[in-house]
Amino acid sequence: MITASWRRSMAAGIDPEATAAPLIYDVAHMGDVRDAHPLQPLLLLLATTLTAMADQSAHVAVITDSSGNVMWRDGNRAIMRCGDRIGLADGHQWAEVSMGTNGIGTALAERRPVHVYSEEHLMKVLHVWSCSASPIIDPDTDEVLGCVDISGTAPSLHPATVALVSATAKLAETQLALRMHERDERLRRRYDALRDHDSILITATGRVIGGDPSGLLGERVPVPVPGESISLPGDRAGLLEPFHDGFLLRTSRATTPPTLQLRLLGEGTPTATIGGRKLTLSLRHAEILALLALHPRGLTAEQLSFYLYGDDGNPVTIRAEIHRLRAQLGATVTAKPYRLTVPLEADFLHLMRILNNASAKAVARAYPGPLLPRSESPELRRARDELEVQVRAHLLRNGSPDDLWTYAQTANGRDDLQILERISTSLPNSDHRAITARTRLRAP
């Protein structure tokens, strides 16, 4: 195992004379990193277990993500100060491609518990260290989620420590399995409540958990994409549609995936409707959906972060928000890049489409107010301002007094002097709309 790890490390160009792990995350962003990670609900349990081991044996305990990036560290203060000098600390990366053979990186690469002692490390600076580490493997996806590690100076770390970190990893996997089964049961209960059972129930990760007693699909299908067609035996095809936080595979009749409907114009609360469910959106989730609607080919986490926050953005925060958004809307957003995977109807996109050829009356009716008026996103501010200018110009050029009055009820139209003057001069003096327009014009 060590020989194979050295070969991988040398092939990756690791310098045995290097002195420290690279810093990947700013420590100030570690809270966001932890919140975005699937192990976040178990961090307290793991930290408590590992800290007890490290305190008793004068070592340092570490939890990483699947890339070997340290998410949490605690233990003996003197050993942690030594760890600081080699980057065995929050935000640093310990994958084999960064640090060569080491407990964390090799455990992740091998997908099994390992003990790396002293000069088994490729980098010379690590020869005074020994470490025992074990990967945590998601029972839902069979993917490595992260790693738990106990490290210390070479003479003091007993090889039996590997059994302790292995048990800790198994504890995490057991908790993950329990949570998975609870999610499955909730999904099955919703599925059982359906009158139409002409479908197969599939989790968001592709596991088949209902409606397939003959094992037509096996235990798992590729990770589903809404609207995707799956070939079935007997020259049939099934179409996937979102169902709560999973999917239904319709096998007996053609169907189309449900449409995601967004209502983001005006001063009301932004909402999304899908599969008959109407959901209230937080401002951040509404902003993300609006940006994805404006960029149908998709956006990376870095692009989304820039469009939302400008140069101060943090892609880790975006990943955490996407995780929460998918918990609310199911797998309607896919990754790499992030994009919407279901048919979309959005009030602001509809307005953009009709501006060039629709009547002023249709435009006025389609515009209840600005796009997400509370948003400070640079990209959405630009889109909001452009839409406002286009609507206003269209109505001033083509609109009747009725159309202008409709616009005057919006957030920006209420105090628009040109709109109000046009209303006041186009309607009889006794018309209540003309009276209201003159009153607004006289207001300080």
C-alpha cells in the first residue's frame, strides 16, 4: 500500500523537500465550508469522539472533506502548534496530490483505514509524524465524504490507533445510514399516498426504493436528471419527474416533467411553484433561481458568487445555499455547472419576451413592479434597471392613460413625474386618477 502511494505521489510531482500543506480555504470562511458539507450534522458527534482520544494520548484529531481539506482540528495544544508549522490545521489540504503519502491522503485514495508511520511519509518534514486515518463513505452514494485522523509524533502514536479512527468512521457511516433510511421512509409514505402507482420511486441519488418489485431497474440507476428518459426492457422508456426530494419514473404513459414557475416581479414575496406545490422563497434562493433563469446554460459556483456578491463573493457560500435550495425544490438544480433542469416559466422572462411586440396593455399587466427589488446582486440590479427602463419607455411611447395608471401603481411608477404628468393631462380633471396624479406631483 505504501509503495503504491509513493508511486502515485511521485507521479503527481510531489516534492519530498516541501515543508507544509497548501492553504485552500481562508480560516474566516471555515464556517461556510462546514455548513455546506454533508457531514455537517455529524461534526459535533465526531469532534467529541475524536477529541476524547486526542486529549488522552497527547495527539491532534482532524476531520477533512473528500479532497483532504481540513474542516476541523483539536487536541493537544503543543502538538497542534507543531501541526501549524506543517499546515495540519483548518483550511489546509492533505490529499496525496498535495502532500504525498500521508494518513489522510492515502486513506482517501485507498478508501480504507491506514496507518502511516514516520519515514513511510514521502515528504521528509513528516518523518517525525505518524498518523492513523479512516475514510467516511456515504452509504447512500458510496462516495467518500471525508476522513477522520489522529496524528502525533512518531514515537508516541501506536498502530492500534487505526482501529479507533476506523470505529469513529463507522459511527459516522451508521448515523448517515439511519438518516438515509429515515429519508427513504418519508419518501415512501408520500409515494404510498399516491393513487397513481404507475411509477417507480427513486431517490435523488439514484437508489430504487419503491414500485419495482420485479427488480426491473436493479438497486440503482445513474443519478437522475428531471425530464431525462430511461430505457426500460420491452422497448419501453420511462420519464423522470421530481417528487418531493426524490423522483418518480413514469413507465406506463408518456408524461412531461413539471414546470418550475417563478414569480419574482413586484414587492410581494417571491415564490416558486412546482408539481402543484407553491413555495415561499428566501431572497437569496430567489436571486439564485433568477440568475440561473437568466443563464440557461448554467453557471459555476464562482460565477454565481460573483454575480451575487461581486468581488467579495465566496463560492463556498453558494454551494451551501444550493444545498438548501435543493432540499426545498428537489433536484431541479443540477451541478457542474449549476443549471435548472426542468421546464421554466418566470414572470420576468415572459415580460422580456413580449416587450418588443406586445401591446402596451399587455406589458402593463405583466409588470407588477421591479425584479426582486430588495436584491443587491450586481447582476440582478443591472437586469432590474434594464427591464424598468424598457417597460417605462414602451408605456410612454405606446400606452394609454389606463396603461400608464397601471404602471403608476408600481414601486417606481408611484413617484415618476413624467408618468404622473401624462396621466394628469390625459384624463378629465374630475377623474380620480388625474386627481391622484396631481396630488402626487404636488407632494414634497
